[in-house]
Amino acid sequence: KAGVTQTPRYLIKTRGQQVTLSCSPISGHRSVSWYQQTPGQGLQFLFEYFSETQRNKGNFPGRFSGRQFSNSRSEMNVSTLELGDSALYLCASSLRGGSEETQYFGPGTRLLVL
Amino acid sequence: AQTVTQSQPEMSVQEAETVTLSCTYDTSESDYYLFWYKQPPSRQMILVIRQEAYKQQNATENRFSVNFQKAAKSFSLKISDSQLGDAAMYFCAARHNTDKLIFGTGTRLQVFP
């Protein structure tokens, strides 16, 4: 089975722009979670989608949004980028998002905001 | 709300030796799961080991084992016979039901030959 894939792998944007990141989960997985990883804040949960519905949301401003499609692929969007949004964005998938399930992580998208 | 604390930002170990990474958590729930994830440099995060809170027996996966002390809310990871490939960031994480997965701040493990 192919693993979790994320595109693009690297991205450079300027302040004020918007960006869309994509995540394709492992085939058959219906839960997709997004995390922001920075040296200062560590791994912070952004949101989780299950069957096209947002099931959980972290403490991020409304500039961060996401969605999930019927094929379980997910996108996250960040509007009006700020310097502090520079981070590694990780996506993880699991079968149903149950608490006992292993989350399988993608390689991440490294976003640099200038 | 759940919190996960890793008090060791960095640890080091000599090849073939044993090292223990600490993790404490705080939750008011009785049913939850605990995880250790490993993130090698520039590589994907992978699950190392998982522990169900209702199980008293400590989980073991080959050279990796945990010391789960539910009353103390402690969940440490022991790596035996350390190998160079064990060098990575290790994250402790906790989850209750379908709530979000909460990560600790991580411990960077260096392995010296």
C-alpha cells in the first residue's frame, strides 16, 4: 500500500498570500488529521476530518481552514500568510480516527513565509 | 484537557546501551491510549509503540518497551541495545476517544558509536 503523500513538499510564499496544501491518505483510510510543527511550539493539532466532516479543531485562527473530499483526500488552506506560519505541516491518516488507531504520517510540507 | 509533558529535551546513549525517555501526562479520563512516535531526521514520523490505558501489562515491541504507571500518569520508553538508527526525535502522545492526539514537546535522542 502506498503511504500518506503530501504535496507540495516545499513551498515559499510571501506575507499576505494564501496557500493550499494537499494530503492523500493511505487507501481505505477515512480520517485525516493535520498538524503544524515548529521548533518553538512543537507539534500542534490543526484539525481532523472524517468522512468529509470536520470532527476536531485545534486552537488556530480562522485563517487556517481545511476540507476533505469524498475520496478522503484532504486540503488545508492558510489565507493571509504571516511570518509565524512558517512551519512543517504534517498530515496523518487512520482508518476511522479511533483513539486506539495508529496514525500514519506523511513526509510533510515545509512552508517558508518571507 | 489532556496535556503531555516530556521533560528531557535531549538525551544521548552509547550504541548497545539502554536509554529511558520520560513522559508524563495529565487526563481526567479513565479510558485513553498512549503512544510513542519516532521522527528520524528528514524522515516521516512513525509509531514506535502503543499502550492501552486499561491494560496493566506494559507494551513491548522488540527492543522498545514502556513502563506505564497509571496512578503516577507516567509513560516512559525504554530502548534496549540502542542502535545508530534509533537517533531521532521521540514524541510521546495521548488520545481519548476520537478527541485530538496530544503530543509532548519531544526528546531528541543521539546515539554514539
